[in-house]
Amino acid sequence: MWRMKLIQKAKGFLFDLDGVFIQSGKTLPGAKETITSLRDLNIPFRFLTNTTTKNRKTLQASLAGIGLQCSEEEIFTAGFSGVQIIRKMGSPVCCFYITENLKADYSEFKENRDAPKAIVIGDYDDWTFDLLDQAFKHVMNGAEIIALHMGKYYKVDTGLRLDAGGFVAALEFTTGKKAQIVGKPNKEFFQCALDHLRLRSEDVVMLGDDLINDVKGAQDIGIPGILVKTGKYHKGMVESSGINLDGFLHSIADLPNILNS
């Protein structure tokens, strides 16, 4: 009941993307209907995603290709925010451990794989021991670690898959240096979306499948966090976390019924 009241009084929503609206490049049940319902009710939303495999323009086109219609401005990605962080740092020379597609967003920065001032880590499938060792040496020689996100794992059709946070944590452990985290659960990432919506934290609800990045991240800035039981959700994860949820949804398909009740 409390969950329903939170959702019904919300003036806007923040959504995780993977595991809530899409999985393995396909829409999950209720995804398209939820967007249609929000449009009909004139309720604004933003996708907050730690996905860094694609730049924002490509991601928007990919979503449209599977029937999930949203504008580029409605998508807040950790990859896009990383650009803003590097600019604030004075645009240091970087070494990128990200996809070639995402590199298009970072073309304004000079890359140096021999002596960078910062290493940038996102979703990257080309890791080898030699590359990880290279990143380690860069950090030991003074480079900053910029982690586009610290996701532990995510869900694909074949099961759970190791995420970028494991590689960042390995470098933090071996070098003793903390990474600067860009995406969720960074408060600035959530605040940027709130500012774009022109809403206060208490007027918005966050829905996601990740307890730390989505629910706790939102709660830390005063946004109610609701866990969606798709994606990476599994039995026992809440009980062992110590996190007090603001509610559950079995699926994003439940949202239109609540909004229209």
C-alpha cells in the first residue's frame, strides 16, 4: 500500500534500464506499455543507466529499434557523464578501457597508452592480463582511476555476467588508490537527472533492479527507491543487504496499473 502511494503521488520517475526495461537487447514485458502510459499521463522520466557499451546517440537509436521510444535527452548514461568529469579535471591525457563506440563521446580528449594522467574504465570485453597489468602500472605511475561505474554483475539471457566494477576493485586493491566513480550510485549523477527534470528528490521515485546502485544510491540523495524483481534480483539479496527498501515491483509491467488506479 505504501509503495502504491509513493508511485501514485510521484511527479516524475527515474528508471534503471538493463534488467528493468531491457535484457540482452530485447524489451522486457510491460516496457513499451509503461512508456506509453507515462506519456499519456504527462509524467516525465529519465533513464539512469550505468551501461557504457554505447554512446548516448547509439543507445537511443538501439532502444527505438526495439520499440522503446525515448529522446536522447531522456537518457542519462555513466559514459556521457564521464565526459563532464574529465572536462572538470582539465582534460588530462587519458588511456581508455572502453568500447570503440563509446570512444566517440571522448574524441575531444587526447589518448596516450604509454603515460596517461588518467585511466577511464567502463564496459569493456577486451580485458587480458596484460591490459590489466598495463592499467595497474599506469596507476602506480600516478594516473587517476576514473570508473564510469562500479557494477558488480548484470543479467543476460544466459545468466549473470561479471561487470566493470570487478576490474576497478582489482586496481584499487593492488594500487591502494581509490577510483573516482562517475555513474550510479554517485549522488551527482542522480542530482543531474533531478535538475534536468526540475523536480525535488521527494517528488521523484527511482525504480531499478540493483540494491546498491539504484535503490541505495537514490535513497542517499532523498529519493525513494523501489526494487524491481526482474534482472539481477534473486531470493535473499534484500535480507542480506541491510538496505531498507521503499517497496517492490514484480515487474515494470505493474507500473501502468498502479498509475491508473
